[in-house]
Amino acid sequence: MMRYVLSLLAALFMLAAPALAQDTAESDGPLRIEITEGVIEPLPYAVPSFVADTAAASEWADKISRVVASDLNGTGLFREIPAEAHIARISNFSSPVQFSDWKAINAQALITGAVRTEGSGRIVVSFRLYDVFAGQEMGQGLQLVGTEQGWRRIAHKVADQVYSRLTGEDPYFDSRVVFVSEDGPKDARQKRLAIMDYDGANVTYLTDNSSLVLAPRFSPQGDQVLYTSYESGFPRIYVLNVETVGRRVLESQDGTMSFAPRFAPDGQTVVYSLTRGGNTDLYSMQIGSSQSTRLTNAPSIETAPSFSPDGSRMVFESDRSGTPQLYIMPAGGGEAQRISFGQGRYGTPVWSPRGDLIAFTKQSKGRFHIGVMRTDGSEERLLTASFLDEGPTWAPNGRVIMFSRETQGAQGSTSLYSVDITGRNLKQVPTPSGASDPSWSPLQK
Amino acid sequence: MTFLSKAILVTAGLVLAACSNPDRFDESGSASANANASIAGTAQDPTSPLYFQQAVGDRVLFEVDQSNLTPTATATLDGQAQWLMRNSDYNAVIEGHADEQGTREYNVALGARRANSVQEYLITKGVAANRLKVVSYGKERPIEICSEEACYAKNRRAVTVISAGPTS
């Protein structure tokens, strides 16, 4: 049996297994699931409850393995073989695995783990991933250290490792979502900013509901959030520190309204819409200063800017052609190229973190869609359709999109959904009340 | 600040009135007809904000995706301009709104166009520019909540909300 290698990096994981990295050979290569093709048959796997190495650890062992399973199952790419179907137990993490026991229930992959507690509220989780039919471990075992309060993050990191090793994609489970939490009927709706784990756990509120708030956006480091608030009586852009919940107004020119802010990849530059005299144009500002630069100058509406990952260009929405369409221009302003040419109205474009696609909201024939297109506007694909879908945001790995959906009519309510860029695995993200305008954080460090 | 808080109070009053209106689906019942205790004065007193809201008419409606003023709208705004010039103790915040068709950001910009159309018209009719402020709520503050044109038509509006002056 391969000797278990401990990684002693506190609260971090070690990226292991060079043999697996960038492997594209499929014929006799390791167990691998290709998600670009649109998976028809999810990969069956087993994750028996992690072994508790200390009495105090038993509380965490089962919870952590359940969150790992929830992450993997939630992708639609993996199918867990439930514990009731297992014919073997993992009672000792260090003992050799009897692969025949897991072959018999057709588990292609097996995840084993152990949990122990240390003093001062620390949890240590070790895990290994096996390719059952090849009879070998995939990558090296890893050890993760975290706090008891942070136990879900440890679970997400384990699941991220498994996901990456099996798909070859970057992970995304250890991430958060900032969104607008909504209460009350449609004509008296109260809104406040909230933040949660990507899967809807650990919701906390960042503002109270005394002022209308719109469309929060994470900074590239995930430590700050830009949003629009009516706190002053007029829409203005604020920046909020996620840790301290301290906030300050960024743009407050008298007689103007500002909204639709977004960070540049440098985390210093902010682009946004500013309305003066009824006309809305794009501006940029350095977050440390109050000096703004005008990027567009047209009588049309220019809004919803989003940067390319390299920061050189931005995609935005404009009705200069008569209807709202998508355009790309240099980050500092200049000539814009229209990229959307389909039938309908396009809005809220968001550049993928991988740089390859632009997600958008499309309104056509009385229905709303979330779609993606290449950055030149080609290969448009609509992923969803409903009475009102809008405001896409990308998972850190550019494989999943979250958005708002509002139902029709007087009782209409809002909620968050996610969908793969293949259009598969559409599902609601649980929130305590109504929810809209999600913004997905980068992967947490 | 007092100006703002009054404007917000008045707005909040409107929302409450809309909520408690059992006839909100009745097309003939306009929201401005809902008597509303938080607006100062009586409907009989032509110098009161309540008179402005109910007798003069505090709102104009727009076509889908449009911000140009219809003949009905300009008639209402003529009355608003006259009232504002006669009652110079008051200022106004013009709130632009959109229906729920369209994205959130676009609708904020569209509501701003509508509020601006009203502001410019009132200025051309003689109201001092420094008495008028504009704000857009986009699709965030519908008064009618069905997802049909009957409701959308009333939500595509600009409302002139009277507040005590002078503006800051």
C-alpha cells in the first residue's frame, strides 16, 4: 500500500499528483469525467462516513463526509451510492482498501477520510481518493486543518480536490455568494445584502433593510463588495468590507445617480453607470480616489459593464442601436464593437473568469433567458427560459452560472438558481427568503 | 436631510396605500385616488400636497420602453407646473419607474430618462430647476403587481412627489 503523505500546511491543502495534471489521454488514463461533452451518465462513487480518530471527532466526521457528498452530487456529474448499499465499512483510514467490496456495488470512485480534533477547536481531516476499478489511489492523500467553525470549508476543500482530480477542472465549492435577500410582497419589497456559502449555508446579512439595495459585486480578492444603495434617497455606489461590514459611499456627485458597479481584475478600478440629466454613461474610478473618468459619451443608455479577466476590455449593455444589445470596448473607453445580433434584447453581460464566454440575460418573445456566447458573439446558446431570469454570475471555475429567477404575477417571488454552461443541472439554490442579484466570489484562499 | 426624509415618508405612504387597497386590480381605481393620511393637507385645499396629488395629478404614464411625453402626460404636467409656480414653498422629487420587463440596470436607466423628461418639461413651463430633483427606482417600486399589461401600464410612470422646500 502506498504510504500516506502528510501535508502539514495549516488550513491549506497541497496540490498533489503531477501525474494527473493536464492529462488528456482517455483511453487507458485514470478515471476521468469530461464535463464539456455534457455528461449523460453521472459517475457512481462512494463516500463512507469519515473515520473519527478521536471521540470528539465523531461529531464532525459524518457531517464533513455529508457535505463532501452534497457538493459532488450537486454538480450532477456524480451519483453517490448510498451507505445502505455498501457491503464494507471503512473503520481504519490507514488500512488497505478492499477494492472488490466497492467494485461489487459498482462504485467507480471511493473517497475515504479520517477526522481528528486537536486542542483549541482545530479539526484535522485526512482523505484519499481511489479509482476502484484500476485498484489504485488517484493522487496523494491530503490533510486539511481548520477550525470547528470552519468545518464546512474543510469539507468543501476535500470535495474541491475530488472534483478537480476527477474532472480536470478548477474547483469551486469553497466559495461564497453575496446576494440581495428579499422580503415582503412585490409592491412593498424590502431588500438587504446577504452573504452565504455557495450552496446556501451560513447566511449572514450585511445591511439592514432600511434602504433599497441592488446588485452587489465581489472584488477579485473576495474581500470587498460593491453595491448600489438608496440610503441617501438616490441610487449611489457603496463599497463594503466583507469582514468588518464597514461601508462607504464611492460616488456621490450631486444631481447624479450611480449604479451597476463592477471591479476590474486589479481590484482597484471600478466601472459603473452614472446618470446625469437623464442620460446614462459608463465611468471608471480608482477606488482610493474620488476622481472619475468618463468612458462613453452617447445619448443612449450604457450600463452593466464587466471586464475581461485580463482587464484589457469590457463588455457592456447599450441601446445605441435602438434596443439593448451587448458591446465590447477597450477598458479605457474607445470604439465599441457590437457582439449580440440575435432576435431580442440583451443585458447584464458578464465575462467568464476563463475568458472564453460571456454570460448574459436575453429577453425575447416575452420570455427571459440566461445564455452564453463566445466573446465575438458567435455560438450563442440559451441555457434557461422562464418568465423572468436575469443577472448571471460565474462560478470561479467558469463552469456553472448562478442567476435570479422571478415568478409571474401578484404572488411573484424571487430565488436563486444555478445551471451548468452545458444547460444541464438547473436547480434552485436554497435561501431563507426571496433572493436576487447573486455575485459569486473567487475561490477562497 | 429633512427634505429627503419627508420625500421618503410620502413615498412610504403611497406604498402602504397601494398595499391596503382591496381594489388594486380594478383598472378604474387609480392609486392616486387612494386617500392617504401621510400626505399633508386636505384635497379641498388647493395649496396642499394632497390636492396636488389627487386633483392636479401627480403622475404621468409612458409607453413600453419610451420616455417621451404623451399629450395626456403634458396636460397633467401643465397642471403640475402651474401648481408648483403658485406654491413656491414646495419643491419636488420626480421619481421615474419602469415595469418589470427588462433587466434591473436597464430599468434604472430607463426610469431616469422618464423622470428627466418630466423635469425638463416642468422647467420649460417655468418651474425653477433648483426646485426639482430626479430619482429612478427602475422596476423596484411597482404600484400594481400583476404581470400583465394592465399593471405594467401603471408602473411605467413618473411621479412628482411634493416636499417642503427649499432643496439643499
